[in-house]
Amino acid sequence: MSYIGGNTNPGNYIGSHPVIGIASSFPSFRNRIINGDMRIDQRNAGAAVTTTVAYPVDRFPTTHVSDGAFSAQQDSSAPVGFNNSVKFTVTTADSSIGSTQILLFRQFIEGNNIADLGWGTANAKTVTLSFWVRSSVTGTFGGSIGNNANDRYYSYSYSISSVDTWEYKTVTIAGDTTGTWLTNTSIGLRVYFGLTAGSERTQSAGLWSTPSSPFIAGVTGQVQLLETPNATWYITGVQLEEGTVATPFEHRPISVELSLAQRYCAALTAGGNFAGFGSGMATSTTNFRALIPLPVQMRANGNPLTTSGSFIWAFGNSVSAFSLATTSNHHIMVDCTTTGLTYGNFYTLTDSGTGNAKMIIASEL
């Protein structure tokens, strides 16, 4: 087990060299990526996603535009020192990738978390991206790093040399001395893994550019995963840090990693039969407005709200519909549609007794 300020992960590497069984003195919170070991999946609990802007795990959505199809989900296959990865599978191949077609795995990093890098100035710092990857297809793959405005991009490449074998990759990127890099609660930095990227979404590796296309996702001549039927691609251990050398992956305690993820998505679950979510006053005989606290202060006001499972008001009738009444970054007010209420009385929203009630509120970049 490893903790903030220490690491005994036998699968860690510095550069291309393994670090086995040693205590680490590397700084805490050096990894700008959240959930890089793919262990947190608040939305799906390991179920597959198949659509664009869906999250197989927290903080990592997909982006997809092609004539093919895919599935992506949290997986238990992982290199030594990790327990989870994300697995992509091509379920319908696209034999001819159009110029703007893509399949991406990505994370947008909040500007507050890259402010110290000084990008867009003469003092821009170098960063290193590292990750573990495995694929049924070999060859040169690509990805990119870009800014919020989509007018500054750096493309990188990496090679997968062995079929279905975990390989460790590092990419060092000199910080951009031009362009606008936001340092607030908006997108500070875009990190793309380009599993498929058409010609208008690629450029040569190893350079910063101002692209004429809306954004860059990979490198010229890269592997197009969607062209191969049933192809698979896995990733875990994603780390982006300041410096020219990849340090061992920062394994933060689960409570810390979860709270970092909850700034962007909070899944509120019953935690037991008839467990409560929040309380509020009846505004009519068929509606009460419940105040529901959030576990951490979110990046911005939460929206949208999705629900699953069955709810009641304690201990009465079922709640048939929900809508956000007001929202902030530390609580939400939810209108709950039901029956049998008395105007002005207070009611508590609870699980129905099945233990499966769940609310998800998002504040993603």
C-alpha cells in the first residue's frame, strides 16, 4: 500500500527504469491528472458506455464521431501495482476514417491546477506525461495537449510494439511560451489520447502549433483503432507532472482521490435501506423541495441531475420525478414529485427500502 509522501509500488518506473520496493521522497499532489489509475467509477460501477461524452470512469470521457462503434468500461486487467484500467473495444469497425472522424479518451484539467506551470509566458515549465497502455494492435499511436481556446496544440506519439502486453510510456513536452492558458475554474489544459483521428485532427509529433482545424487529437500516420474489428486498447497509470523525468505514479488514498473527483461529479447513494438524502418543505400536496448537501465544494454550480433506483418520502409514497430547483457548488435544491403531502409540512427524501436509490450531480469541464 502507498500513501501521500511515500510509494512502494513494485510497478513504478523512473524514466524507463523500474523502482522496486523503495520509499519515495517525491512531492505529493504532483500528478495533475485525477483518477489516473481508473479506480473511481461513480456513474457506471463498471458497466460499459458506448456513446460520445460518456464516462467509463470518473474524469475521463469519450469523444466519438465515426461510422464505427465502440464500448469502453472499467476493467480489472492492469500492470503490476494497479488494479484497474479502462478498456476500449471496437464493436463495429470503420474501414475508411473520414478527415474529421475521431475516437478519443480525454481529461480536461482545471485552470487552477495548471496555473503554476506558467504556460503562455517566457517561464513556461516542461511537463512529462506517463501512462501504461496495452493493445491488440501494434504501431504508432498518437495524442495531444491543447488549451481551452483550441488554438494551441502539441501532438505526441508513442509506439506499441507487442500485442496484448502492458507497456510503459513517457512523453516530455516543453511548455508553450505563447497562447492563452486559463488559470481559473475553466479548462486549463486538454489531454487527449487519440485512438482514431482523421487527417484534419492530426499533425506532426513534437511541435506546438496553431491549427486551422477546430482541434488536434493525434499525429499524422497514426494507428486508427476503429479500422480493426474487435480491436482492444487499455490504459491506466496516467500521470502529468512538472519536470523532464517521469516519476513513479502517485497513488493517493482513495478518500483523497474520490474527493478530487467529486469536485466534478458527485454520486449520492442511499448507503442502506431507507437512508435519507435531504429534507424540505411541501410546496403543494404533490411536491416538496429537498435541500441536499454535496460531499465537497464542486467546481461550479451542479447541473445536470440524474437519478436512478427508487425513492420515497419517509415513510410514505413513492417519488415519481425530480427537477433541480436551485443549485450551488455546495448543495442542491430538488423538487420531488409525489402524492399525499400536506402543504407546509417537512418531509425527508429517502431510499424506498431497496438500497438502490442514486443521484448524480455533475460540474464537469
